[in-house]
Amino acid sequence: MPETATSRTRTLRRRATGLAVAGTALALAAPVQAAALAGQQASAAQADPVSVLKYTAKERKDALAYWTPARIKAVGKSVDLGPTGPKAKPWRGPTLKTVGRLFFVNASGADTWCTATAVKSANRSAVMTAAHCVRRGSSPYNTNMSMVFVPAYHKGKKPYGAFAVRQAATPRSWETDSANDMAALTVDAGKNGKKLTDAVGGQAVAFNRPVGGTVSAFGYSATRPQRGEELLGCTGTAKKEHGQQAISCDMSGGSSGGPWLAGFDTTTGKGGVLISVNSALDSLTPTKMYGEVWKATAKKVYDRAQGR
């Protein structure tokens, strides 16, 4: 879950949460237009299971300028979700170049962050994260802005620069029903003109994979002392639960969207196939992390991000 000075909850947003207050206000302000828009959305939902947000060239330029070192430092200090739990360990292996912090301004206008991962893709520019890092569930109007991906972020350092998000795809079921919490982003080339995965590489992605086996999850949790400045990780055995998959992990807000890697070598920091992302926790004092089971719709979201 993205974290801000105005959002202190320790849980990542659960699928049942529908924060549609702003959307309702807009609908009431313009009932005729809203009704027409609702009809268009219903028709689009039947035809296309993927919902896409696009950011203009100016918005992307402004996003890069917005996330100054001072602002990044301030957002980390703005939230404290308590001490880091015993299961979440700081990653001390080789730099995970593909994993980074995803900074943005949320639908309430607050600075915040999630975690995201560069993945192999046809356009060499795709990033995977959680849908609630892109927009509020069950709310077509409450979307996030000024979105920037910083791979391999560590204590203020941006070794590969920052990549502005030009497009964000989520399942339409997230937009309408808070279901299927995953997203795929498409980013611009970096400042030097190099595409994302040419600069940092990309994790392989798997869909329709049976639940089970050892999974390594990572994220920039807002727990202390790290408070988003260092990458944390958990390793556990994935099990089916409540229609999702779960592992033993006590990372908290800020780790949302972080990768679930199967076949990852925790000694060398190499390998790993992305099979899900951090989506939700089991309680205010977390013991489990949940991730979606990626099936056909998740593949369509990913394909939209990679330009297919």
C-alpha cells in the first residue's frame, strides 16, 4: 500500500475496500454526463477487460521535475508504520537492479510510494506493480498522478535514474469491483535515451502458474528504521488462501506492488520469475502477505503494457 503523512493504516488495501467518495461527488455534480460516461464504461468493460490511464508528455516531464531528492527524502519521513518485523530482512545481496520505488501523488493529493519491478517485454519498457498503486479500487475517477519509477533505489541513490510512467494498465475489474490487484506500467526512456530494461534488465513473468513452492517477496516497506529507504525481503512457501496466494511475511505499507519471485537465488541475487506482487496483509500486525494468482486477465494487462 502506498503510504503518506495522511494515511497511517498498516494494512495494504484489501479487495473489498471501495473508496469512491470523490467519484460519487463528480457524478452528482454532472449527472447527465456521468450517466453517459457510465454507459460508455459498461460497454467498454464488456469489450475490453483492461483499463488504461495515459499521461501526457507535459505530465511526464513535470513528474520527473516534481520528485526532487528533497521531496523523496520528505515522503519517507512522513510516515512511520512501527518497527520492521522479524520476517522482513534488509536485502544485503547484490543490487536488484530490476526492483525499485514507484513514487506518485495519490488521488487525495498526497506524496507517496509503492514498489515495482522492471520485466522482460517487447518494448523493453514494462513495469509490474499493484493496481492500488495506480488507482483506487471501485472508483473510475480516483487515479494517481506524477508517477516515476526509480530502479535500484537505495538511501537516496538513483543509480539508473528515474523513468516517467506514460501509461498504466489495470484489470477493469479493479476499476469497477476492486478485484484483481495487479497493474502493468509503460515507462519512457531514461534521461540518456536508454530504454528501461536495456539499462537494468528485466525479470521473466509467468501466468497461469500453479500456486506453491518457495517465493521471495521484496518491497520498500515504510516500517522503521528503513522507512522506504532500503529494500526489504521475505521468503516463504506460497499457499492458496481466500482466492489468492499467501506467504509468511510482515512487510507493511510501501511494499505494495513489490515482486514475488519464484526460483530466485537468495545467495547470488540472480534468477527469479515474477509470479505476483504484494497486494494485501492479513492484519494490523501482519504475519502474511497476499498476492493475486495471475491468470488470463493479468496476461492481457501485461500485454497492453508491452505494446501488444
